[in-house]
Amino acid sequence: MEGSGGRITANNAYIFPGFGLGLIMSGTTRVHDDLLWAASEALAAQVSQENFDKGLIYPPFTNIRKISAHIAANVASKAYELGLATRALLSLTLLVASLESLSCATAETRRGTPSQCHPRCFN
């Protein structure tokens, strides 16, 4: 993945947006190494066998909103598990669905066209 200054790292492009959102959603005020590990696991889980077959080690960036939603949910869940969360958490399924819907609505507003990230956003 190329950026204006060269290569963009996975941390900047993939991990940090969802990581930060997970911290905000959970009200976490202290970052623990296990939260970064949870973010990395969530990112890795988004790489399909089809991606591997194409030689990709990251999921397609076109899915970044969905990827960030899953990372945020995983980070928030781990923060709760570690006792670092200061806000009550929704179930993971509900949290991911909420984040995906929010990101779809945001994408539609910004571009003025329906986003392809989640079909139920526009039903």
C-alpha cells in the first residue's frame, strides 16, 4: 500500500482507527499491551483464504470500515475483560452491527451515494 511518503504501515492504515474507536466506545483510559494484541487478532481474522490465495497478508483496504468495526469491537471486549473499560459494553454482535451501520451512514453522507459496505444500511 503506497502513501504520499512511501509505504503506509498496517498500524496507521488498519489498526489505529479501530483501536481508537474501541478505546472510546469502552471508555478505556489506560492502554494495555493485550489491547494491541486484540486489535491485531481482529485484523488477522479479516484476512480470508481467498486473500491468502491472492498473496495478500492484509484484507482489502476497500473493506476498511468493516475491518475497523471488528477491531473496535475486539478491543472494547478485551478492555472489558481486563477491567479497563469504564462504560458498559453491548454484546459483540450488536456492537459490530452498530459500528458497521454507523460507518455506512457516514460513508453515504460524505459521498452522497450509498456505500457498499453493508446491505442492510439502505433497506
